[in-house]
Amino acid sequence: MKVLNQTISQITIPTPFAVGDVHVYLIKGDTMSLVDAGVKTKQAWEAVQTQLKELGYFPNDIEQIILTHHHPDHIGLIEEFPRVESIIAHEDLNAWLTRDETFFQHYENFFKDFFITCGVPEKYLSIIDKLHGQLNLAGRGNLTSIINEGDYLPGHPEWQVVETAGHAQSHLSFLRQSDGLFIGGDHILKHISSNPLLEPPPLGEQKRPKPLLQYRNNLQKCLTLGIQQVLPGHGSIIDNIDELIPTRLSRQEQRAKKVLTLLENTSMTPFQVTQKLFPKRYETQLDLTLSETTGQLDFLESQGLIQQEVIEGILSYHAV
Ligand SMILES: [Zn+2]
């Protein structure tokens, strides 16, 4: 637990995930809000109660919850606060909270088609059943308000919403212009680069999002917002985004160069590129590694450096 200033405190919650602890933020204003809600475990709930108490509060004092994105380590405890009536987030988050069957069917169909198009062999397709993550660790509910770019947080008009899709399609961050504080969820982390994860297009749309391109654009956007300090979802508070963001962007460009070299004299499917890039991880983490590869391919294609062709339903890329 860390009191950051008069209106905002950081509460740190354990998760069973490789990423480790997750931070949520208590904001005091006209209403008492929590930004993000940890993971749904007994240990997490105990950690929240203990730290709230150290700050002089009880779960009963929390009036609304605002969510940065839909991943289970950020939405777990939304049902636990007795007085919370408002749950506020990007509209894409609702399907995750309500466990919308149509949405999950669409999600699985998209990944099945996508994996096949990418040249993934039949024997790996069973991974799709696990793709929508550990929903048992995620909270259930219904959004009561939808927010997006440019909106102000209900009850906290000094905080403005910044759309930061990339790591997740539902990702939003929150900026307080007066002092440049930025609640960044998983958009900018100090110790690791946030994985821009592949997701299906919204229901009824055909074109899938290109999360790495969105992520790069939104990192660049963050350099123009006057951000002084990032309060992240994981790891240390960040004071130097003017150095960190350009480093992140150029590291990614270097990784893309490696992919370009692979495609110089030959044509490869996204699955073959993934095998080359992640020889040790592709089998056990096919979703993450294929997502990363797809990002680099989208980037190179957007730069006009590679071209795709589809032969008998299978996608492949080669350098131009
Ligand atoms: Zn996340």
C-alpha cells in the first residue's frame, strides 16, 4: 500500500499469474472509487481488505469501480464490495463480465479460423478451448456506464479518459491534466513490454484489429499528453516515459527486422515464422507467440516491407 497524494493511493494485490502482483488505485473525490479490481482469489480479497484498513477504509466505503481493461487480474473482485452500484469501463468489457455466450462463440470461431489460416497444424488447435483465459478468476457483472476517449470519470471530473487499445481492445487509461498523473493499466509497464494481444473483431465486423499498430500509435500519443508519472497495473511507478516509450518502440522495430530477415528469400506462414522466432516456446505458448509474430508481420506490412498472399486458404508472407 502506498499513499501517493491526498486523493490517490496504490493497493497491491497478489495474483497467481506469472506477471506477479497487480496494483489497483483508490481515488477519493465526490465519490470513492477503485480503479481496477485485482483477481478473484481469497488472498487477493484479504490483501485488499488489509490495505484499505491501513488507509482507514472498509470495503463498504467503495462506491464505484472503474476498469482499465478486461483481463482477469484487473476485474476479479468487482462483486465483493457491498455498496458498489456503478461499474464503469469501455463497452467491449461488458461481454467478459456478463459471460456473453454469443461473444465467446464468436471468439472461438475467430481463433479457429485464424489459426488454420496461419498454417497452425491440426494437433495444436485444442489450445483454442483455453484461450479466453481463466474466467474463474474474473468477476461477473454488468457495466453500468460506458466511457471512452475524452470522457471524464464520473465523480472525478479532474480525470480524463485516454483510449489506449493495444494490449487489450478494451484498454483505457486515465489522465489528470493538472499534475500529469496517468493511471495506465497495462499500457505502459516499466519492467516488461506489454504484449499487444490478438483479439477478434467486434461482433458483426470482419476485419480483425492490428493490436501492435494500435499499441505503437497509443504509445506515441502518450508522449504528447504531458504525462509526468505513470501509475501502472504492474511494477514500479514510471517517471521517465520520454525515455521509456522511444526505447520500447525501437526495441520492437529491431524485433521486426529479425522477422524481415527471415522472409528475405523465402515465403513463410505466420506459424513457420513463430517456430523460427520462438523455437522453445511456440508449442507451450502458441497463443502468445503467434500473437507476437502476427504483430510484427502487421507492422512490416504496414511499412510496405512485406507482402502477403493466400493460397488455398493459407496465409504466407515474403519480403518485398
Ligand atoms: Zn492485461
